[in-house]
Amino acid sequence: MSESGAEFFGKWITDNVMSGNVGADIISVAELTAKLFADAKAAGISEDEIEEEIGSAYEAIQTAINGPPDFGPD
């Protein structure tokens, strides 16, 4: 049995984003999303499997870079 999309994403984020060497601009997030899907495909995991489990990969990568949104009072 292959690992789940969410497990793959968690490991991938740790290896590719949490290193701190990425920016949060639109191009960086788009490039990381494309890399995520290419790496997942090489591991036998589909884009759909990842996004079914975590939602939007783009938004999840952006959140990993920036942290969760602050919805508290100003």
C-alpha cells in the first residue's frame, strides 16, 4: 500500500519548504506546487489524491510558508 497524499505532503513540506529557503511570492508558491506534483507523480501519488486529503496544495504551501491567517482582533 502506498503512502497517503497527506503523508506525502507532510514529508514533502518538511523537506522542501520548512528549510526556510523559499519566498511567499506568487511565483515561488506556484513553482513549489508544480514541484510537489512532479515529486508526487514520481512517487506514484496523484495530484487528486493529495488535494482530496489536504485541500488546495497551493494554499497549503502558502500557509506553510506564511503560517495560518490571523483572524484575531486588530
